[in-house]
Amino acid sequence: MAKIVKENLSQLVARAVREKGLSLTEVVKAAEGEITKGYISGIIKGNVRNISLDKLIALAKGIGEDARILFDAYYGRPPGPLPDLREISEWSAADLAAVIQRLVDSPRLRDIVTLADGLSDKSQERLVATLRSLSDMGNEQAGRPARKRR
């Protein structure tokens, strides 16, 4: 179970390194070289801004923490309850990466996600139901079976 964190990213990383007795070289090695000592030092000192997702994941791996804890510390909010992941828990990393790549490649999909993010939960639920209906109608018209829901 994830720990509750009430500190920013630099404080969290400094504490984890100190409590676990890790050197920055050990953190780099545990992160399989995906982050440098200088970058880690900059994070601890609070000098690094706009940390990429890849670097946060590498840092989490390097210090042996759950990446969600680092994300929450980086974004300045204590972690709340985990979202209901029933629908996406069956996705493989490759499935998720493919969806992310499609978002990156498609301005229309980015627009849809951006607009949907601004909606209330109830409106998002209605939007999902509408999109599923449209998808099912399109599949029926094309003579294909409806896609399996994840």
C-alpha cells in the first residue's frame, strides 16, 4: 500500500535517499541509467522544473518508491484514494503506450481529451456513453462486431 506523502518532490527524494542510505550513484544504477546524478541532485535542491514523465518514473525506480507518490509530490497535492482502475487494469503497458502514442499523434484526440477533462464527472460519464454508442453504431454499419470494452 502506498504511503501518504505531505512533502514536495525535492523533500520526498531527499528523505528517501537519506532514510535508505542511498548514494546518488546507487540511485542512478537502480534507475538503470535513465537519470543522471546531476539531475537527481537538481531535483533534491529544487532547481529542476518541468520534470518529464520518463524522469519521474526513472527516479521512482531509482529510489524504490511508487511512481504515483512522486507524481503527487511533484504536482503539490497529497495522494488521494486511487482511481477506480477496473477498466484499465487489464491493459498491458503496450496497450497504454499505444493509446498515449495515438494521443500524441492525433490533434483531434488531444482536443477531445482536453475538452472532456474540463467536464464534470457526470458529463464525462454521459460523453463516454455517447461515444460508446457512436462506436457501436459505426461498427454495426461496417458489419463488424462491437469492440470489446476494457
